[in-house]
Amino acid sequence: MIQQAMSGKGLHIRELATKTGISKSRLGLLLHSNATKRPNLSLVEFQKILNALDISIVQAIISVESAIDQESVHDERFVTLLAMLSELFTGLPSMLIQALDEIDGIDGTEIRREWAVPLKEAVVEKLVKEVTNIMARRAVLTETSRLGL
């Protein structure tokens, strides 16, 4: 992901080293073409690299968790989706905590881990419904324009 982001921005290791404060030789090791030869990347180094590439840590995690190949992560069709997911999840935990905190009598034992699957399914269903509605409205507008109405 980092190498593709660098390529997309036209950055070389030297420029990334300047932006991150990580030595060029260390970056060379961290970004070795053979993944088995790469040393462990510290969280601080990871954050510096992401900051230099204008990638939020949430966006990086989502792109890894999306279970699509790295070329698809940079596919124009998915770039905006990943950015939207990053925006969605940034701050969501604190908003949920605040919302639950405002419910009288809740002590936390009511929350169940197994709720995650139906909640994910509901989000996907809502997204598909909204995108379908948008596409239908666009089709009507296009047809209306085409007919000169």
C-alpha cells in the first residue's frame, strides 16, 4: 500500500525520508521489494509514513481489512469508497459511546458482540439502497434532459 501510494504521488525513498525524518536506508529496508526481508515497522514509523503520504491510519487499516488486492485499493472505483469508510469510522466509536451513555439505565451488559454481523449487514443494505436510489434519480434526470422536458 505504501509503495503504491508513493508511486501515485511520484515520491521516491529520498523524498519520503525527508518528509518522515526516517533515514533513507531504514526506509529502503522497510519497503524492501521482498516482504520476507522487511524488518518490523514500528507504529511511530508507520504513522510518520502515512502522514507524509496524506493517508489516515483509519484509511490504511480499512484498505488492509477490505480484503481486496492492493491494486484494487487504488482503483478509482474504490478510492472514494475507502475514503467514505474512513470518514464513517473516524469518530464512530465515540459517537456510539455517547449515544449509549444517554440511554437511562444502560450499564453496558446489554451490548453483545454478535450484534456486529447484523449491523454490518444493515449498513451494506442501506448503502446499496441509497446508491440504487441515486442511480435511479440520475437516470430520470438524464431521460428528462434527453427528452427536453
